[in-house]
Amino acid sequence: MAGEIIVVRPNSGLSGDMLLAGFARLAGASDAALGAIAQGLGLPADCVAVEPRAVNHIAGWGCRIALPHEHAHRTLADILAIIARSPLDAAAQRLAGATFRLLAEAEGRVHGIAPEAVTFHEVGALDSILDICLVCALFAQMAPARLVCGPLPLCDGTVRCAHGLLPTPAPAVLEMLEGVPVRGIETAGETVTPTALALLKGLGAQFGGWPPLTVRERALVYGGKVLPGIANGAIFARGTAN
């Protein structure tokens, strides 16, 4: 297939903030541009920055997000209303809405309730609204013909959430894994977040190896979570199909 391709290689982990940092680097988006989108969502303009980050003396990038703490529990309708009121263009709104619907459906299956009855905790928090809406805005701006992601790295362990200490992959991730290639890695804990997987599916990612392309932009991105024995990183690339 001709056209632009975005490649994500989640070597050891993937989260919403890692996708945000990677897409911002590929799109050449400044912190001011990201802040303007955040303001349109009713958030502080200085709440997000993509900054240099190094792990084991290897330079890369990471995302710093600073938002006020809140205890709001939002329904899918609440979040879709926030998206609809935002200045995101139609394509970005559609992608963000689809992503949150996927999360609501997964959480609904986990709890045995309808998606409309789900009250979001972690994924309804401001940082996930920020991650999802900014990632979708950047993706709509770049408008690639394909998004190709490598097999997702999974491992045993536990993750602490609103419902206590649970085994990994987290229940919502497990619900969304059907049809997704995975591979085991030697660490413990949460390597793929529900937000990241919902974004990949909402953006229509294909899963597989590196496609033939001529690379134009690239980024090594690290997540904020420290995983035992391995750097929590992912590689991003953008280019033209060969």
C-alpha cells in the first residue's frame, strides 16, 4: 500500500503517554501546540511536555504530564460530551470517541454491565482524556495510510487499580487482546495499559513486522514506569512505503 506509514515497535512496554510522546516527535509538535489542544479540553496549557529522557545512558524522549488530582467518576456519555465540546477536528473526535467506546465495552465485559453503565476510574481520569485526545489529534494531523505495531510485550505480575491488586495483563487489557499478537518478556508488572491498547485498536493498527518503508522521522520513547530488569521503551518511525 502506498503512502505514509507509522510504525510502533513496543519492545518492552506501551502506554498512553508513550504513544503521545512518540506521535508528538513524529509530527514535530511543539509543547505549545500540545498545550493549545489541552486548553481546548479545559485543561492547563502547561500540563504536558515532551522532554529528553535517558535510560542506561541511552538518550530518548518521554512525556511529562502534570494535572490536578481529582476523584470524578465519568460515564462514557460524560467523556463523549467533553470530546464533542472540544475544538478537535471531526476526524480526531471520531477517533477519540471510538477509543473510549472500546474502553467502555471492555470494562463493561469485565464487570458484567452495559458499556453505558461503566463509570471510568483510571481511564476516566484527566490524564487518560488528555492522552487519548492528543494522540488522536496528532494521528489525524499526520493521517497515515497505515499504522503498524509489533507484537505486544506481556508478562506475569500484578497491577494496582481502583479494584485492588490484580494480575497482569489487567482485566481490561485481557478483554481487548482477542486477535492481537503478543510475546512474553522477562520482567514483571503492567507492560501494556488499557489506554494504549484501546488507542491502537481505535486507530486501526495492524499488527506485524516492520513494513518496507523509507524512514523520515524516528524516536526512541521511554515510559515513566520502571520495569524490573528491562528498559521500558518503544521505537516509533514515520516514512513512506517503498
